[in-house]
Amino acid sequence: MGCSSLAMIGHLINDVLSFVIFSILDVLDLVLCYGYKVIDFLIESEWKPCYCSSPKEAIASSGKILVSETGEAKKIVCLTSTKLQLEEISDTLYTRPSLVSEVSKTTVKELKRRKLNNTTNVVTALNKATIRSSTFTVNNTIVEMLQEKIGGHKSHPIPRWSDCDCDTCNSWSNMCNDSLFVHTDGPKDKVGDDVLFIHGFISSSAFWTETVFPNFMKTTKSTYRLFAVDLLGFGRSPKPHDSLYTIKEHLDMIEKSVLEEHKVKSFHIVAHSLGCILALALAVKYPNSVKSLTLIAPPYFPTPKGEHATQYMMRKVAPRRVWPLIAFGASLACWIKTYLIKGFCCHTHNAAWHTLHNIICGTAGKIEGYLDTVQNNLTCSVNIFHGQYDELIPVECSSHVKTKVPRANVKVLEKKDHITIVVGRQEAFARELEEIWKSTNLNR
């Protein structure tokens, strides 16, 4: 009884502190929004809109047009003088209700339940304040009228004043090509199988190269070509300011920098956290090429009936709580478009912000379809590792994947969390990967 009471008190304190702190941050976010607009104008002689105002204003100013189709995700029309392409964006970029507005909505619902006459006007006002979105259509005539103007659009010089100015983050701008940074290991010429390693959010290829790679056996390094990428916007890879870091952009860069550059025809995939989403999307796109899928802490939260997938995912990965600390960090990155936290690793706030929303949140409604395809159309082995004490992506996520892909092998590591599932047990994990690849080849 005593422990139960302490737990209740702890939850209450966490809730109160979370409300107070994130309410303050909501106000700070609003102040920073206008503050940075003013600084943009003073330093760069250009008023930079953001998602706080309207997706139409923010996106159109970057040389792109937002279109909305009934019942479908928002899409970006990217126009140049030679091509037109659609890229999906997440509505969480511009629909992020604050804690204050959530409490207000709850109060209004209670008043409405009591049949107060003046509730309707309050609800309308709150809805307008909470959901700051805009939908509109663009027809062919408008596209043709704008094509010349947008085709001549030039990206803002890198770096902007608010971006990281270190050599590591900007070395890519001096390269002749715009490929991802790829750390390669193993034989130079293809001898055996290829393996693609994809890191998680706010990380880099070092997550693999400084832990698992040194622990592979010599026979493995002489047989397998190992590719660890820095995703677009992270590590030593390009960080274009005008990119929206959509799933299409991420996949295109992986294909260009690894599959095409190194003539990879079939391959194993090892992915962590955010990387699991890209791994599934890649497997669905290349169903006959993937030999095995190894997913570490896959972020799969089945969307309850009646819930909006992207918004539900955002609440799960960024619950706006001060404890645990990893959830607090995720909440800061997801809910507050802050410029105060510029680099846990080498990335820009633009890359982290858009990748989190457009990949983690924006693909929430697609993951179920990805898993169905893996189960029904792919024959590759599926292996899942998860830490028992993972506070960011709970172990239930892997159980949900197992439900969708019954043949998946799930291994839950006791007393391990989101990072120590690999870091700290890298030698054991290297042996596990080698066994997976070996078993896959024996079964073929």
C-alpha cells in the first residue's frame, strides 16, 4: 500500500511539473517564433515564415506548394524547370496543441455536457487556436504560372545564422556530389553478402562503427561488405536547408549513395529505432533484394480506432513529460521548434525537426501496411531486439510487430534500455548478427 501511494504521488508531481514546464515552454516557443523572425529580417533581410503560422505560408516561401486531397495526407509539390514531384509531409508539423489548449478543450467539453448555451462560441475559438492548419488546392494553371518562378528559386546559403557553423556539419557543402556519408568496411570487391546499417534519430553511423563493427570476426569482415550511413541531415551527410526530410528524400539518398553507388543487388538490413521505419520502407520497395531484417526497438504503435495516426504517434514518442528524461528530450524536439538545442550530435535543427515529424510521426499510418507487406510478400527472416527497460520505445512495440509478422523472432534483453540494447553489449550483438546472416544463407 505504501509503494502504491508513493507511486501515485510521484505520478501527480510529474503531471503537475510537466504541465507547468511545458506551459512555460509553449509561451517561450511563441516568443522565440517571433523573435527569430525579427532576427531573420535584421540579419538576412528576409522575413522567414514558420509552421506556427500556416503550412501554406511556411512551405510556399521555400519554393514548394502545399496541396491537400480529401482523406489523404498533405503533400508537397516540388517544382523545378524540369520536373514536378509529390512528397508527403506530416500534419504534426503545424498541428501541435499545447497543454493549455488541451486543458481548455477539456473544460469546454464539460461545459457542453452541462448544456451551457455559450459553449459553441468557445469551442470554435479553441479549435481555431489549437489546429493551425490550412488546406487548399492547386490546379494546373497555377502550377504553370508558378513554375518559372519556383524553378529559379535558390536555396539559402549554408549555413544560416541559426544553424551550426562547425566544419563537421558543413563539410558536405564543399563536396562535388551530394551523396550521403557512407562508412564502408569489408572487402572492396563484392565477395559475399552486403549489409546496410541505419542509425536512429539524432545519431550517426558512429552508433555502429564505434561499437559493433570492431567486434565482427575477421571472417565476417572478409566476407561481408558493411555499409553504415549517416542519414540525410545527420553526421557528415548533406544538410540542405530547403529539404523537408521526407521519407522519399531519405530513401532516395540511401538508394543513390549505397545501392547504386556500390552496385548492391541484395542485402541484409540492421536498423535502430527511427532507422527501423526506413528499413521497412526500403524492404517494401525492394522485396526481392532484402535477405534479412534486424530491427532494434522498432517504433510501432498501432493506432486505436478513431484516433489520428500521426497525432497519436506524436503523443506516444513525445508525451510532454519531464520524467523520464529521455521522454522530456523527445518532447522538446517534437513539440517545441526550439533553436536552443542545436546539436546532441551533428545535425541542424531543420534536419532533426523535419525528420522527426515527417518520418516518425508522418509514417505512423503506413507502418501497418509495411508490416503486412513484409509478412505476405517477403520471405526474408525478421529479427527484433528490444530492451526491457526502454523508456522511449516500450517493449510492447516489438510485441505489436510480432502480431503483424508472426514469423519474426523477438528477443527482449533484460535490464537494457534504448541505447544499451547495443552499446555495452556490442560483442554479443555482433555474434548475434553473424548468426542471423549465416542462418539466412543456410536456409536459402
